[in-house]
Amino acid sequence: MVLVGSKVDLEEERVVSQIQGKEFARKWNCSFFETSAKQGVNVEEAFRTLIKQMDESQRMKDCNEKEERMITWYTPYI
């Protein structure tokens, strides 16, 4: 999961501080990015991080499924 604070270029309209955003991310155990599509700040980095996390999650799922199949296949019959 990635927590994104958008429109960082509109500092005067900020509702959530950077400290609050980081604290939420820490509590939720996720990455935190402040972004601005207008200024091109951290948008690509946020998406790359999310995609990397999704890829790692899928690899773990695939690994667990293979392990379950192996355990089932190698279980001796009594």
C-alpha cells in the first residue's frame, strides 16, 4: 500500500501536514509520498513503489501456492 498526499504544490491549501502523512504511513505500515502532477514531483516514484509492492506480493503468493502443491504432492499415504 502507498499513501499519497497530492497537490503538494498548493502549500497554502494544505490540510494534512507532512508530519501527519508520515505518521499515518507509519501506523498503516506503508510508503508515503507527497506528489504534484503539475510540477512532476514524486508521481513516478509513487507508482513505481506501488508496482514493486504489487509484484513482490504476487511473487510471494505464487511461491506459497507452489509450496502448498508440493506439500500436498509429497504427503505420504498412510
